[in-house]
Amino acid sequence: MTLLSPRLAVLLQMLAPCATLADIGSDHAMLISGAVQAGKAQRGIAVEINLAPFRESQRAVCRAGLQGRIEVRRGDGLAPLGVGEVDAICCAGMGGGTISQILVKGESKLSAVRQMLLQPNVDGGKLRQHLLGTGFRVTDDQLVEDGAYTYQLIYAEPGRELTPYSPLELEYGRHNLARRSSLLGTLLARDISHWKKVRAELKRSNTEGSELRRRQVDEWITQLEEAEKLAHC
């Protein structure tokens, strides 16, 4: 069985059984190998845009003895996939903006997709906003600590979200905020520290624009601090 990092292990736990999983930017085909070995995916397609990781993924699939069940393809995003070929997609380890662009450019390949596993390194709010505007709804969020980082994991399915998201829900995940985990408190504390530094920089500027921006940052810090208190309840 392929040994997975904490981040990839939680992604695998979130995956529902599927026929064909496509892993875009497959990170040495680790997750997709684990999914096939665990019986969660009947077959897999690992996609890499650059030659070196493409070849490494090929070698990893061979080492795992999964050549007959996992195909490694080279190309940009969802371009190497056929229309209706996959029912599950994973995009992990990229920025939320990059993942959104992949989904936009490959929109025609999403017709049969019943679940998406997404792990943005940054800009999780932008990614959730994109999903909610394109016929997918976020049905689960998870936080996982892996090394020195806390990662956000997003599980999305086709459908419309009936209740509008708040800015906090977009940024941190509606389900994460509802769970109030210790990891959420850690993440919020880190971001509060960041935004307080931004506010201090803005206070050193006397322009009209910086004053407006400072008030916006003040309001955002207040929301983050309120959420942090709830996370520790």
C-alpha cells in the first residue's frame, strides 16, 4: 500500500468510491495509487504538464504494479481527458486561482464528474466562490496539519448552494467554521497576526485610499477574532 502524507491521507478518506479518478498534478501518483489500491477508484488517470514529474509518475505507477489500472498522461489541466471519461477529479497542491483556471478551461470535461477533491495552498476563498458560481456546491471542508502547514481540503459535488456564503465561510469553509476545531483556531490566529501587520503598515500611510483600506482591514480582523473565540469554545 502506498504510504501517504497526512494531507493526502485525508484527501483519500474524503474520496467516495468512483469508477475513474483523474489526479491533476499528481505528485508522483501517490494519491491516485492509494485510491486504486484501497479500492476507492477502479482506475485512474494521472496528469502532469511537465516532463520530469510525468516520468516520475510513470515510474511510481510501475513500482506499485498498477500499470494496468493507472494511466499517466502529459498535458495541461483537464486537456488530456476525454469528455465524460472521469467521474472524480483531484486538484491538490496548487493555488486556488490556478485550480479555478483549470476548471474553467476544462469545463467541457466536467459533465460526468460527481465529486471533486480540491486542496488549494492559497486563495481558498476564491476557489469556493468559483465553485459556487459554476454549478458545484461544497459538501465538506477539512483542515489537516502536515509538517509546518495547515491545509484546507474541499469536497465539492454538482448542485446549487441555496444559502449564500459569508466572507468568513468563503475563506475558511462553512463546514470548518461549524466544527470549530483546534486547527481552525490555529489558522485564524495566524491570519489575525498577518492582518494586524497589514494594518500597522496602513497606519503609516496618510492617503485617502489607505484610510479606507485600514477600515476594511479593521472590520476583517474583528470578524476573524470573533471566529477565533468561537473556535476555542
